[in-house]
Amino acid sequence: MKLVKDGGFLVTCSCSHFMDPELFAKTIDEAARDSHVRLRQVEFRTQAPDHPILWNSEESYYRLQAECICAAGFFHCGLTVRIHFRRAAGSAWH
């Protein structure tokens, strides 16, 4: 993040089901604070349709990708991850 020029794009991904969306956002937020970078979220994605997310299998929800624009200056980025679907009732993801 420290290497991205002002106005440049940052794309970061995780391919582990151990990294849930909240932890992913927190990790990016902490890196932005440490780098004194302000982030503006452009897009948030999960895996492609050929790797389906099964609502009764948390292990199948494993790929997270955030695309952001970086700006110089210290600022709490407060990256918000929006999940565009809901898992089945009773599961860990809502």
C-alpha cells in the first residue's frame, strides 16, 4: 500500500475460508492506517460463478477481493464490505 501512488488503484485478495469479510476489511483498514493512506472502495468481489458458494458450507466461501483507490494523507478509511446475498438461516454468515 505504501508503494501505490496517490490516486492509484490497490487490488488485494484472499483465497482462504479462514479470512471472513469482516477480518478482510479490518486487515485492509489496519494496513491503510499504518501506511497513512485513505482508501475509497471501488468494488468488492467474491469468487466467480464456476466456484459456487454453498450456503451450508462455509469452506466454499473463500475468495475475497477488494478494489480501492488510494489517496495520500492519514485518514481512517473505514472500509465497508457489503455482502450482496444472505446465507441460509442459522449459518454463520448473514
